[in-house]
Amino acid sequence: MSGNMNLSLKVWRQKNAEQKGELVTYPVSDISPDMSFLEMFDVLNEKLITEGQEPVAFDHDCREGICGACSMHINGRAHGPNNGVTTCQLHMRSFKDGDTIVVEPWRAAAFPVVKDLVVDRSAFDRIISKGGYISVNTGNAQDANNLPVPKVDADKAFEAAACIGCGACVATCKNGSAMLFVSAKVSQLSLLPQGKAEAKERVISMVNQMDEEGFGSCTNTGACEIECPKGISLENIARLNREFAVATAASEK
Amino acid sequence: MSKLDSKIPEGPLDKKWEKYKSTIPLVNPANKRSLEIVVVGSGLAGAAAAASLAEMGYKVKVFCFQDSPRRAHSIAAQGGINAAKNYQNDGDSVYRLFYDTIKGGDYRAREANVHRLAEVSGSIIDQCVAQGVPLAREYGGMLSNRSFGGTQVQRTFYAAGQTGQQLLLGAYSALQRQVGLGNVELFARHEMLEVVTIDGKARGIIARNLINGELERHFGHAVLLCTGGYGNVFYLSTNAMGSNVTAAWKAHKKGAFFGNPCYTQIHPTCIPVSGDHQSKLTLMSESLRNDGRIWVPKKKEDCIAIREGKKKAIDIAEDDRDYYLERRYPAFGNLVPRDVASRAAKERCDAGFGINKTGEAVYLDFASNMKYKYGKQEALVKGIQNPTEEQLHALGKEVVKEKYGNLFDMYKQITGEDPYEMPMMIYPAVHYTMGGIWVDYNLMTTVPGLYALGEANFSDHGANRLGASALMQGLADGYFVIPYTIGAYLSNEIRTKAIPTSHEAFETAENDVKERINKFFSIKGTKSVDHFHKRLGKIMWDKCGMARNDAGLKQAIEDIRALQKDFWANVRVTGEANEFNPELEKAGRVADFLELGELMCIDALNRVESCGGHFREESAETEGEQEGEAKRNDKDFMYVSAWEYKSMNNFELHKEELKYEVIKISQRSYK
Ligand SMILES: Cc1cc2nc3c(=O)[nH]c(=O)nc-3n(C[C@H](O)[C@H](O)[C@H](O)COP(=O)(O)OP(=O)(O)OC[C@H]3O[C@@H](n4cnc5c(N)ncnc54)[C@H](O)[C@@H]3O)c2cc1C
Ligand code: SF4
Ligand code: FES
């Protein structure tokens, strides 16, 4: 069951990190409005392969908005025109027959292009390694219900923990800042009683790593919150800033 | 004599693990530092194992094909994780969880493994909460629970519809902590393509760096495969696009027996197929069956009217609806296990009662609980007298949103319909594979030093897995089993020095991988890898899916063998070997699926009984209350099928007899 939309895609092609890239135009036809954006790319790739051309490389895995792999900058917006959805959850019914769609990779100093639409986001993992955890070895834990956590705190921590590490916040920020991502993790852990013990070192060391990785600084433009597919709120950045101020003041004493 | 030794410890069932644990030889801290462990996979099983082993002092290397270990497919698990905490005081216990799991698995799992799983389940929740995993809580601050299928207690812990995400991020944070401390070396965007064995023992792997295509050799005193399930052999499944059998299959060809390959779980509540373009199927968590009622119209003319768009679900009067699960299984109702629910949906659709264009969908309806359970409750709490239907709906909607919001949003994104207003349409889809690499009680495969954890092994779920038990098993294997059982092997390895990867075994293994990669490019055929994957998927779904029979399976084996030939003659793999090349990755995976698919059909053909997810049409009850239900044959098939790879298209069956010492075996009834 194919559809009836015809589109013109302008897609970023870049062989590898060293070579320069460019936008290449591809027409695609018979697109169904029920297809996801990535399924539309499957159609394009199938066509390219049969024509003996190289398919477009892009990151994806779960295709249900949770793994954070997909990462396309579509018509100037991270994850495309709709709010609150990842690229894999965007469906073609959000576009019109005859549309031209420009698709580029995340652009940020800390996310170098690997190939075509694929970028390297390993900087995020290195930030987590610097404190995005609670230091508890396997087997150290007490009974889970010995530590009641007020539902409001648990809910807030959960909302912050919903971050999928996609990097849209970075890609959309004119400074290439990772503040929304880092603040989400800092908030989750500092909202919970389990995370309090290491709160001060955590925020300082994660922020330092963020700077080291080449992410820009946050100037509160708020663009990240709008593009975040998981609704991670700017409140988290405010919380990080408070935590950071307290922590640095404490370490100066 | 069979080569299978399950190494189940002696003693009474409920003391086996405790006693065994305290007798496993230990490795002293100084020796641990010179013992290296390769962990392939960073899902719940892999991340938990790698973090725990590194904490203990071993030198660990972790591999995953995604760009970050946090993206392993465990991230997508929705509904919850079981644990025998009995926090709800509803009569749960280790024994009951053990019993439910064995029964749910249709008496085809090992008692000792399952009991151990139930025993450690509570510690998993403790560990995760200590890590800061924000599981759902009640107003009093205590953890909240819900029910899953096949049980009558509330023992499922959850974080909205994102339980897997939260648990994995917990394990991932523990893993990244060890990376930061220098105890784990991380290899993301690396795909394991071969197991290296020396003198019969696993001693490392060959991995391809997916960014530049280089082949790398990695030594390990032991190798752990935590590489997930193989549901994607069906092309369409709820698994992630990259989920594959490659690691397990390479191990199989190097001597690891494959256990019960035909046991596949078809999940009853997934979003139905919408067209040819479909690349994957999306699960709607089983937890929805806590509040959703499944039905189709009683009258065929209503079904036809709905298909033609002339009627909607809400136009069908209450009396004209067939809540077929409640009708057939009054004791468990909508919460029967997955295999039972899936077959019942298929039965109704095959009989012509399906409600979408393809005739392959049933309703999952929340209206009644939304209004009359949650709406009424909220009205009472808020002191609203005589609320209207609209008010009840609005009040209940808020509660449902909090419980399942992300699932409802996902449904809306995919289908374009609002499930708060209209019932969902669902149909069964391939979801999980109970089969996997055969392992003994220590989780060791038939290759010494090679282990399999999580969904990649066959161990705990018998012929059907209960909901919320895979997360439990993955974390049990990783956090609480392997850290102990690996000592039984490594304590004898302390004198083995790290073997240089210039060893000829590494050389040969690398050459084999290289040769195969070159082969892919040399074919220069005309059809894409996906083309073959889709054709394989169709054969598997039609002939080795929800219902199987002798003639169909024989045909499937023939068809798959023909497809293998076609693939190796006509596939086109674009690009080059020494670059980032997703087509090459896919080609390797599909080539392995083509071999696995054949073995699954061979296994299904051999098992002339129905059990759990494996339904042989020849083996159904023909009369009485159980008419039409699956019929086991304990006399002839109470064994685990463990297949040994001999040569291409040639496998030998070994049987591990199952002995039930504690549980009384009976016909599985949910009536
Ligand atoms: C949509 C969905 C929802 C689910 N919901 C639930 C639920 O609510 N409750 C429940 O209990 N279970 C649920 N399950 C099942 C459960 O999520 C999985 O069984 C479980 O998470 C598997 O974990 P794992 O660690 O074994 O493997 P995975 O999480 O699949 O991890 C596999 C790892 O292996 C790596 N890998 C694989 N092959 C290679 C290779 N060749 N080289 C290098 N690395 C490799 C991958 O990169 C990945 O890191 C769900 C499953 C699905 C699909
Ligand atoms: S904060 Fe939002 S946009 Fe940034 S990585 Fe997390 S989910 Fe993506
Ligand atoms: S592919 Fe996983 S979030 Fe889009």
C-alpha cells in the first residue's frame, strides 16, 4: 500500500569526518502519510541501492522515541516540525504533497559528523562518567522501601530522568550548549535522597567535563526546551545553576 | 551420553542457590586485576554484569553496536519488572513468583534456575532504587505496584511506561562510573563478528569498528554474550532495528548449543501493520490490560460496517460486544498470559471478526475503567456530586494519563487516532524469544569460558515468558548471578596469562571474518539486503508464527534453504568494507537470520506438541472445557532441545530432560 505524496529531499551527504559534505537533492514518490519519516528514508535508500548508489547513513534503532539514536535536523528544526516527538516518531502526515524537505545532521562543535546524517555523541557518555551516577556497588543496597521518597519528588526526578540523550538540545542551541542534558541528570539525582551525598562533587565535575568537551555556554535562550522531544524543562537548568553556585561556594570555603 | 550437564547443585530447591553460592571458589582481589572479561552487549544484562564485575576488581571490556551503551534495546521496555517483595501484602512470596513463572512457561523451564531468579528478584529492586532509578511511588512515599498477565498478585514495579529506560539508565550509570574509574574499557559502535577459541576455551572476540571498518582482536579470560533476542528473524517485530542474532549465532557455530530456538513470544497488544512500508511494530505494554478490556463485535455485520468506515467502536452497543477473554477465561480475564491472549485474538480474526481494513485487529478499550473506576474515584476525592458522563471521562482521563501517558502519546503519533476518545486497535506481533544459547546453572554455554546472559540465553522462561520477567532476568543474571558463578571458572584461570592477540587462533578468526565481508561485496547482485529480510520474515510469520504444522514447517525449511541460495547469489551490498557502512552490518545480520530461521523451523517440526508460545495445530484439546486449547505432551517432550551445529544445514539434537521435584505438573488452565 503505497501513498500518493511526491517530495523533494535535500539531504546532507558527507563521506566521513575528514571530507567536506554537501546537500544533494533526491525526489521521492508514492509516499504514504502513514509512513514515519525514517520509513520514508527507507524508501529512498531502497531506491538508491537498486540504482547502484550509496544509501544515506542515519542513526536509528528503536523507532519508537525512546533510545535517542535518531537525530535529523529537518527544515531547520531538530527532530522536525512537531513538538515533543523524535525523528522516528514524526509521520509523513505532517507534510504536504510537493514539499521540499531539507535534512541535515546535528550541527555542534562537540558532535563531529561521522557520515551523512550520523554524528558522534560520545561526549555525552563521558559527561555521565564524571558523576552522572550514585556511587553504590552491587549488593550495597538496603530494602527499597526503607527510604520513602515523597511522590512529588519521585515524579519530578522521573520527569528529568526521561531524557533520552538524543542531543537535540545541543543541536538547536546557537551556542551548542549541553546544559539541558546535563541539568536533567543533575536534577534527577539531586531531587532524590539517595543522590544528595554526592550532589556537590557531581555538579562541579559534570559541568567541568561539559566544558572540556567543547560544548558552548548557556545564555538562557530557551531554544533547547522547545526542541526537546521529552519535554525536559528549563527548570532543570535553574536547579543546576543553584546547585553549582552552592557547590562552588562550599568548595571555596 | 549427552554432552549436556546442567550443573544444578544438590540439595532442596529453596536451599540450592544459597548453599552453592557459599561454596563457589573465590578469586582473590590481586588475581582479579589480572583477569580480563569481555562483555558483549550493554543492555540490562550486559551493563549490570560489566558494572558488577568491574566493581569486584576484574578488568572488563564492553562492546555494543549502538553509539552509546545507553541505547541498548532494553531501553524500550515499557511495562515493568517483577519482584517477590510482597509490598502489597497480597500473598506474594518467592515460591509464588517461582510457581507462576514455571506455570507461565508451560512447564518447560528448569526449576532450579527459576527459583534462583525469584530469590534474587527483591535485591534487584533494592539495587535499582539505591542507584536513583525513579520507580513509581504512592503518596506515602512507598513503591507502587501493578499486575501483569498470568498472575493474581501485584508484584510489578514500574516507571510509567518507561520502566526499561529507567532501569537501563541505572545500570548504564553504574557502568559509566566504572568507565570513569578506568575499570571498564568501552567500545561503542563495535560489532562482535566472531568468538575466538583456544584449546576449546573461549579466549576473546573479533569485533568490527563500525566507524572505520577495522577488524580488532580482543582477548578475554572469559567472554559474556549479553546480546539480546532474535525476534527480528521475523523482519517485523517490536525489537529495535539493530537487534540481531549474530553474536549468538557465531557462538553457536563455534560449539555453543542453541536451546529451544522455536520458542517465540508473540505479544497480544501491538499496533497492527498499516502497510508495506512498515519497518517495525510497536508494542502497547501489557500493563494496559490492567485497565483495558479486549473485545470484538459479536455480529459479523458490525465488523464489516466498522471496516468500511460506516460504524465506529462507540456505535456498538454493550450487549453486542464480545469480551472474548473475559468470556473464555473468567478467572484471569484480560490478564491471561500472552500466548493465550494472542491465540484468542487470532482465533477471533480468523473467524472473521477483525475490525480494521486488513481484518487483523481487535479493540483494547479503556472507556469503562476511565469513567467508572478512576473517574468515580476522582469525583469522590474531589467531592463532585452526581458527576456527568463527560465529567467522569475527563477526571478519569487524567489518571490514565499519569499511568500510561507516554504509551497513549506513542499510539497517537503512529496511528493518528486519539486513544483517550477511541479504543485502541491492536494485534499480536513478535516480541521476545524464550529460546537462546543453552547455558548451565552457571550461565556457561557448552563452550568453556563462554557465557550467555539476558534474553540471549534460553534459561528461565520455558515456552512462554510472563510479562515483566525479562527485565528481572536480565538484571538478575547481570547483578546477582554471574558475579558469583563466574568464580567457578575463573578461579581455575588465575595462572593463565593474557594471551597475545597475535596467536594464530585470532589470526584465523580474523581471516574468516574478512573473507565473509569480501564475499558480500563480491556478489554484486541486484536485490537489497532488506528484500531478503522481508521474504524471510514472511516465511517465518506464515509458517513458524502463532500456529505451526508439519506440512507448513517442512515447506518453510525448503523455502528458507532456497532463499539462502538466492541471497548468496543475488544480494547487493553497497559501499566499502573500510568505512561506516550500515548496509554491510545488515547483510551480516540477515545472513545469520537465514540460518537461524531454518533451525527454528527444524526445532518447531521436531516438537510435535503445543506448549506455551509454540502451538502445533496437530496438538490441541478436542473436547470438554479445554477444547481448542494447547495440548502438551509431557511423556515425549519434557525436555529442552539443545541443538549442536554440525555443518551448514545440519544440526544435531541433544535433550536435557526436565525434572520437576517440587512443582506438580498439570494442565495449564486460566479458566
Ligand atoms: C518494546 C519492548 C518492550 C518490553 N517491555 C518489557 C517489560 O515491560 N518488562 C520486561 O520484563 N521485559 C520487557 N521487554 C523485554 C526486555 O526488554 C528484553 O528482553 C531485555 O531488555 C533484553 O535485555 P538484554 O540485556 O538481554 O539485551 P538488549 O537490551 O537487547 O541488549 C543487547 C546488547 O547487545 C549488543 N549487541 C548485540 N549484538 C551485538 C554484536 N554482535 N556485537 C556487539 N554488541 C552487540 C547491543 O548493542 C546491546 O547493547 C520488552 C521488549 C520490547 C522489545
Ligand atoms: S534534554 Fe531533551 S533534547 Fe537534550 S538530550 Fe535529553 S531528551 Fe534530547
Ligand atoms: S530511533 Fe530510537 S528514539 Fe528514534
